[in-house]
Amino acid sequence: AGSGGASGGSAGAACEDKNAPVGMVSVRIQDGSCLWIDPKEATRAEYESFRTAAPAKPSNCDWNKSYDAPEKKQGSPCLGPGEVDDAGADAATLPGNLPVTCVDWCDAYGFCAAAAKTLCPGTLAKQGAWYDVCSSNGQNSYPYLGNHSPDFCNDSSSSAKALVEVGSKPSCKTASGVYDMVGNASEWTAACSTTGQAGTCDSRGGNYNDNASLAACNGAVAVAKDVGLAGLGFRCCWAAK
């Protein structure tokens, strides 16, 4: 534990907590509370270390039998942890610094829980902590100032047309220092319709294949919590108890 990294966000007292995990960005959000957030999306390499450590299953995800089950694949291609895509490429051959995708909600939840963190809070499209961080507390529609700028983030306007390494687009960074909240991989949040296996949870920010309307700070899509998608990953948050 430590200071939790750089502080950012709207005006007000700096966020400090000696128990905050090291390396996170602290942001004072619109309700006046402090949130710590990972500056980058969780990577394939980070998830692989978690997956192979035989982590315990959180009690609210006891239905999730595996952190690498290929049966979670939805659509093609979906090259997730331990999977082989339809072209025969193994996930282990891909760069470790790409965002991990093809993980269901409980995979993401378990990863964050193992690090004593949580999935990031997010309620309605223009409300909640995830939106506050992305938009600098409602000031911006995107992580950067102004209207949509092509290729600033890895959305459909980018030349990549695929996932890129996390944090590799400095133009897609919030004032507080958080990368890729728009585009690249969309992100699971803690906003769910139910506590059990049934139901949906919100994904935020859009992915590399989404246009400026969905790859935006208010972009939100409800996804069944027990599936994985090729463009859907996550990052973790932390708040003082």
C-alpha cells in the first residue's frame, strides 16, 4: 500500500490515503469523494499471471467455474485467456501489453478482488465515478478537451483497426492521467442489473470498432455478465472503506 500515485480531477483537496494501492491515480469525483483508478486497462500479461495463480472464486461468482473457459467466447474472433481463435492463433503469441479481452464479468471482478480492488463504479451514461474520471467531472465528452478528434483515441477513426498496447496513445489521456477510457477495449463496470449469474452489467467507453457516439465518456452498453467479447476488457478501481 502507499499513496496511490498521482492526484487529479476537479478542484478541491488532494486525495490521500496511506492504504491506497501503489500505482493508481487518485481523482476527486463530482460527489466530493475520492476514487483511485488504474491508469491503464488490465493487460494480457497481468491477467495471465492472475489466471495461472489459481485464484479463489469470489462468493458472488461461485457459478464462474474457470477464469479461462473457452466456452465464454461470443462471436469471432474472440482470442481470450487460454483460447485459440478460429484462425489457430494462440493467445500466448500476442503481445502481453494488449488489453485483456474475452473475459466475462466475474473474470474481471475476480482479477480486481485478488488485488484488493474493485471494478469501477458506473451508473447511468452521464453519471457515476467511471464517467466522472473519463469526462473530468462532466467537463468533457472525451478524455481530451473539445469535440471528437479523429485518431486521438483508438476508436473506429483510428488507423489501427485492432487493439493496441495500453497507454500507447498519449492523446487519449484524461487530465488526471488515465489512458484509454475511450476506445481500445471497452470496460466492464460494477453497474449490474442483478447480483447472480443472470442479468447484465454495463460496459463503458466503447472499443476500437466503435464510432464517436459510443466511444465516448457517456458510451454505455449492457452486456450479459457470463460472456466474453473480443473488444471488452476492464480496469480496476479502489475507494477507502
